[in-house]
Amino acid sequence: MTRRSLGFIFLGLGLASLAGGLLLFFSGIFTLDQSLNPVARITSPGEVPVTIDEAGVYTLWSDKKVQAGASSLEFWEMVPIGMSFSLIRVSDRKEFPARLAERSPATVSTPDRQSFAIGTFEPDMGGPYLLKAADSLGKNQEFSLTKGRLTRNITQFGLHLILTCLLGFFGVVLLALGLVFLLLKRNASPLAPPAA
């Protein structure tokens, strides 16, 4: 194998490594974004239609503060005791009750909302659903539903970030090796001594 072809192989591997790192980084950002942007919002008591993309975990949040245009709406700090939530599949009316959180809840603060997690739903397939919230003791309360678990998605993003850094490092090293092999010229062979 020639030095030139070896240089092209290293260049190709380096570019592939950098592209893989960027892909991992952006997929981590996308997964994290899903944990922050609601797929549905509901004001209790009531129900709203929601489209579930795929089976899995969906987190229910109690929104303490919601930005609606230029105005900011504030709600209770606590969820009323005995309040219930359910996710109902439209096709067969199968109900998925919320699994309420028992530990200290995760919190999230974005420019348009401040929320704390109160539970999760685990629908077993994608499709159209209804998200229902029971009466909250006669007071309106705002809730939102996001895809995935925030803590798990943050962990996955951290792993994606580490792998991105490793792939980026190896990509730069391989690119440098490829350039070295391509740019270095072969040493000129010494001239034969003149015949006596």
C-alpha cells in the first residue's frame, strides 16, 4: 500500500469520525429538547387530544408559571391531594393511569414555563390519545406532557457529549495523520557514485 493511499484512508476515517461525533451531539440535543418541549398542555379540570409518537415513558409536569404571550400566569405550588390523571387511547378506550412520583420531583425552568414533574405515563403504542385531568378543588391548574424522563435524557446527553469529544479527538488525529502521509514527499534516493 502506497503512502498516498494510506493518507486517503486516514483522511476518510478522520472525516467519518468527526461526522459521527456531530451526529451523536445533535441527536443528544434533540433527545434533550423532547424532554423540555411539551407534546400537550392541559388546564384542569378537562381533557385534550394528544398524539403519541411511540410507546415509552411520558412525563407529566405541574406548571407553576406559564408565559402566555406578553403575560405570565402563575399557579399553585402544590398539586391537590386526590387529583387524578389518565391517558386514554382513542382506538379502544384503554386507560393508562399516571404513576405519580414518590421521590423529590425533577424541576425544569425554560423561558416559557417553570414546572415540576409529578408522574409518568407509559402507553404501549403510538396513536391518538386523550389526556384527562380531574377537578383541582375548583381552581384552574396548568399541566404539560413531555416525551421521556428528563433525568434519563440528561444522562444520555452527557454520554453523547463524552462520545462526541472522543470521536472528535480521534477524528482530528486521523486527519492529521492523513495530511502527514499525503504531504510528506518520499526521500530522494542517493546518487550512485561515479564509476572509477
